[in-house]
Amino acid sequence: MKVKNRVGLVAGTVVVTLTGSAVANDANSPEVMKRLAELEARDAANTAMISSLRSEIAAMKTQTGEDWLNEQRSEEVRALVADVLADADTRAGLLQNGMNAGWDNGFFIASTDGNFRLQLGATVKVRFVYNNQDGSPDGLNDEGEPDGTGDDDRWGFESRRTRLRFKGHIVDPSWMYFIQGDFGLSGTFSLLDAWIDKDLGNGWTFRAGKFMLPFSREPLVSHAKPLAVERTLITNYFSPGRSQGIELLYSAEQWQFMAACSDGGLGSLGGATASALTYDTEYAFTARVEWLAAGTWKQFGDWTSFKGDEFGFLLGAGIHWQSDEYGETAMGPETETFRWTVDASAEFGGANLAASLYGNHTDINQDGEGAADGVDQYGFMIQGGFFLNDDWELFGRYEWADEDSTADDLSLATVGVNRYFSGHNIKWTTDLSYGFNEITSTFANSGVGFRTDGTHEDGQTVLRSQLQLVF
């Protein structure tokens, strides 16, 4: 029999008993107490509520004397029992199997002893994107060469992110897990994250699996909690993304530290789920440190600051050092990359401000004897927002980057608005971006709405509007 039916049977039994007692005297009151005891025995999770119910019934009896269970009191008792059953229905105690289930910032199933827990979550993002690009290079002339006469205007709808998440612990709360997959634009399901955490105590945690490398703050903030529709183009380029490996984490009242050894995550390797013997990198190390000068760690789980939030200030810095596979002809020249970032975030209880600075140095060893070529690239972003009232937020962002080539620097501004229906769980975001210079293939990303411009072609405009549902 289903849990809801079992709880409903108990509810029916109690209510029928009370209804039958509406015209009875206190001789039937032991029967009421008997039914309440049965309800308490069938769902241990409601013990506190039943205890409170017993106290209230006893108080009513004391106040009214021998004729306490008249018709009016019977109605009050039935209302109290209904409250208990409503609470039982939401948490659905599955006592036969020693399990509990319900809602706690997500749907969950757990053992009554707390040693096993599975929580389910999902993300659905539906998005409209419009792109205008002057002199689009997509068109070809009779010789098959770009002639800049492609379609300047493109628009459409997409489901950018449709994700499923599973997290919890097993054996005891110190063994945690997280699994996340995405259906992608094509509808093909792919694995994004899959890691096991072991709480070592005293703030230390060991992690193994596939996860976001701990480099810059922007990718470490959940995809469901950005300020704009998407993260910046520069963080998509400079940040190493996800990889497979191991990580050591430390968290204290004001400090956090993360260090990872992985398969690397730059370029085509970013987000890959590959076998251990795949040609990828010789080594890759990533580390990040954060200092919480004011506020709480929890409030920096997103970029915004709702009205009434306390003041908070966070400083962070990260590095990523990676050497690609070498010694094999198939891998081409040896490439070594070192990237760094520093960032600061402030929250003011209704307003927010953040900035990040990035750097990249890459050596390309063509002949195995030394660095024959290399690049030095830099970029920064600054963004901020403020609430007009409890539900509407305006924001703006600017990002710049030098890719160390003859191409124009990236120079991109974005403004937009958020409408919060239920925090980040149900949110509508619309933003408008304008490229003051050409957006080169280094930074262009059609997945977030930006195409590659022709040489020295500026003025690309992108309008995005998105409705998201997250639980």
C-alpha cells in the first residue's frame, strides 16, 4: 500500500472516531487518545506534533471540564489532526522500510538514522537569442572565399541547459557524492560532474572524480545563479573548466583553500570525460584561496545581494599550471600554460559589485629545445547590480581582453534586468550586449550567443531573454 494511502487510512480512522464522539461525553475520550497513539506509532517523524496535539487536547479538557468533547471542541480536534496529517504527507515517513522522504531545498529520500540520503534536483532554462552582426563573414563568393555578405541577423529559441542532479551521502554523512548531467542543445545526455567527497574533519575534505577546477570564482558559482544570462566571455576562455582528478579542500571561518591535480582542462580538453591513457596532459595543477573579510560564506553562493542581506566582502586568487602531452608525434609541439586570476566581490544588502583580473602565459616548444613561440594575454571584468524593489534587479557588466595578436582587443558591455519570482528557483533574465571591437574566434561562443566577427568588424549586438526553473 502506498504511503499516502496508509496515512489517509489513519486520517480516516481518527476523523471517524472524532465525528462519532461529537455527541458523546468524556466516556469516549480514551478512544480519542488511543487513535492518537496509533498515529504516533505509525510515523515517528510526527512525534513532536503529536505531543503538541496531546497537550492542546488536554488543555481544552481542563478548561471545559467534563463536557469538553462537545461538537465545537470536536471540530477543533479534527482541525489539529488535519494539521498533523498535512505535515506527515509532506515528509511521508516510510517506516516499514526505515526511510523518510519529502522536501528540503529539493526532493529527498533518507534513512531514519540519517546515514543514507539521496537528494534530487533539476534545472530547466528556456532562452530566446537575437544576434546582429555587421558584415557577417558567413557568406561565400564564387571562389568559395568569405565575402562578408552572410546573414547579419539571426534569432531563435533554445533550451540551453536542462540538467539533472543527484547528491547526498552514504554509509554516514562524511561520505558525500554529487552527480550532474546535461541534455545539451541536441538533447544528448552527457556527464558534467561526478565526485566523491570524504569529510576528514577540522575543515578538511578530500574529493575525487570529475569537477569544476578551483581557479576563478565565476565558474565556481552555480550556473543557476549568474547575474546575467551567461558568464562572461573572458572567464569562458581563461578558466580551465571541468576535469578529472583529485582535490583537497579546507574551509575555516574566514579562509578557504582548494588545490587539485587533474587531467587538465584547457581548450579541447575542457570538460572531457576520457580514459586514463588518453593523450591529454603530462600534468596539471590548480589552486585557489579565498578570504572572507565580512559576511558569510553562504551569501557568496551567488552574485546578487537581496534587500536585507548583510554586508559582505570576499577576496580570492587562483592559479592553473598545465603542460600538454609531449614526446609523441601525434600530440604536436609541447605546450606549457600558466594562468592566474584575482577577484573581489562585495554585497551591500540590495546592491552588489564584483571584479576579476585574468592573465595567461603560454609557451609553445616547436623543436623540443626551448620556447620558440609564446603568448601573453590579459583580461578583466567588472559588474554590479542593484534592486529597484524586492523583485526587480538592474545590472551592468563590462569585459575587456587582449589576446596578444594583431586582432582588436575584446571590448564588450552588457546591461540587463532580473525578475525574481522565487529567488533563483524561478527567475526571468533579459540582457543586451554590444561589442565595441571585433569579437575574434578566441572569445566568440555561439553557445552563449556570440559569433566570430570579420577582421576589424565591430558593433555585434546580442539580445538574450531567459526563464529558468531550478530545484
